Amino acid sequence: MVDLRSDTLTKPTAAMLAAMASAEVGDEQYLEDPTTNELQRRTAELLGHEAALFLPTATMANQAALRAQTTPGSVLLAEERTHVLVYEWGGPAVHSGLIMRGVPAQAGRVRPDDVAGVLDPDLGPGGIVVLENTHRSSGGRIWPLDDLRATAGAARERGAAVHLDGARLFNASVAAGIEPSAWATLADSVTICFSKGLGCPTGAILAGSAALIERAWESKYLFGGAMRQSGVLAAAALYALDHHVDRLDEDHARARRLAEGIGLDPAGVETNFVAIPDPDGDVEARAADAGVLLGHLRPGWLRAVTHLDVGDEDIDVAIAALAPQLVNTV
């Protein structure tokens, strides 16, 4: 089977496992794990923020960011199929007491007018706007810098904080040829995930001001995310920063080749997602019968996601298997 369900399926390489095995460790909760401390220092610098915090998952990092910057009863505004609204099990309401408001948006890009229409300036501070780059449910789409800057500005005009869910921010960076800090510094906080395209077994970073990260520690404890010798996991993330970022371009090229090979427009593939129409709901099963596993993107659409463990031969197999399944859908 060629498994294209998600880039979360990647497994650590032998070299990454060796880096993990040789990591220098200490007790994270005493701030004495040198490898974790180095990862936090390096990612804060890379993202253009004062400080950073290592957490087990990007979902926990998102939730810690929300709780550190909001007031219960305030509004969280995001595109209606943003990860924090659809795939985090009501966490903003459960953990932070937020009212979740989703708006439809082209390619996942919330506009300044959307912000103005939902966030009342008389409500006062305590709300937050969450922006996702790349945007998962639109097919790994990249936010143009000017668009994100304008939306972030509209949020701040209404007293709201801005959180960037950058789980796949490095995909955006490599594809656009723009440093990740260019987007990250437009937000008050930013999350990046190491267990997707970067190939780590787990781990995420939350970056922001030193004061915000100090508050986020409270949520990390509350959510059960405080660890001990976390340097074993941080070592994988450091290895990924050194060896698995630039190669994301290979995933993007394979995704475009897959799209073209199955009759879709490769120009619509911006990163490592191929959006596949499934209007009748039967393409997934037929593809699996032909030897290719696909994931869900949004209603009526499937996704094929390229990643570290998908090579050129896998793409050849996927094209041969998928092209006949899509002949009547594209």
C-alpha cells in the first residue's frame, strides 16, 4: 500500500533515532534539560520571538496559546474549517471558555472585513483571531504575507490577540522562499509542529513574548504536558531543523507530479497536499482497493499528502492506481 493519508505517518530515520539516543538530558521541569533548552532558544530565534516552549503536541501548544492570551467569554475567530475549530475537540471552549466563531473564507484566509464583522470593538480585550498557515482544509494553501498582515492588523484594532497555527509553517516557508519569521512575527504567538513533514515522532513549539511563554507554562502543567528528560524528543526536533526542512521541496514536487499524473491542475498544489474531488464518496474505497490510501480533506474532497516516507516510485504507483479512479470526477 502507498499511504498518502497524512504527513503525520512519517517515522524517524535511523540518523534521527541516533541523535535521540545520544541526546544530553536533564529534568525539564527544573529547566535543566540542555537539549530542550537549546531547541527552545533556537526556535524562538528562528521565529523572531523572545521565547519558546516545547510541548508534546501542536494541539496542546495551540490550546496553551489560547489560554495564555484570552479572557473566558471572549470570542475566538477563525476560518470555519481551521484545525483549532474542527479537530481540537472544542478545546477553546473547554479549556479557555471561549466562544468559537467560524467564518467561510477562500483558501482559509480570514479577511479584515471578516474580523470587523465578528469582533465588536466595544467588547474590549480578551478575544483572539487564529490564522493557519499552511491551511490544512483548503489543501495546504499558503497565506500571502500582505494578506496575513492586514488581517492581523484588523484583529489588533479591535483589541484581539493573533495566534498563528503554523503546524506546517516550514512547508509554507520552503515553498514560498520566505523565512518563517516573516509570518511568525505578525502574530502574538505561533505554533509549529515537528511530527508532520519534519518526521519527528512527536513534539511542537509555541513561541511568543517571554511573558506569554511564562503564562503558557501554567497551561502546560495543567494539561499534563510537563515532561522530565524531554531532550530525547527535542533532539529529534533539532535534527529535523538541520536535515529535514530544505528537503520539504521534494515533497512539494512529488505532490505536483501526482496531481498532474491523475489529471488535476498542478498549479493548485502549493505545498504537499493534493486535493482530490470525491463528490459521490466512493473514491477513497476504490483507491484503497487499488493500493493507495487517501485521507479526508473536507466534505466532498479527499487528500493525498506527500512526506518523508513517500518516494518517486510510490508516486508512480499512486498515479497508476488513482488515474482510473478519477476519470469521471475531474
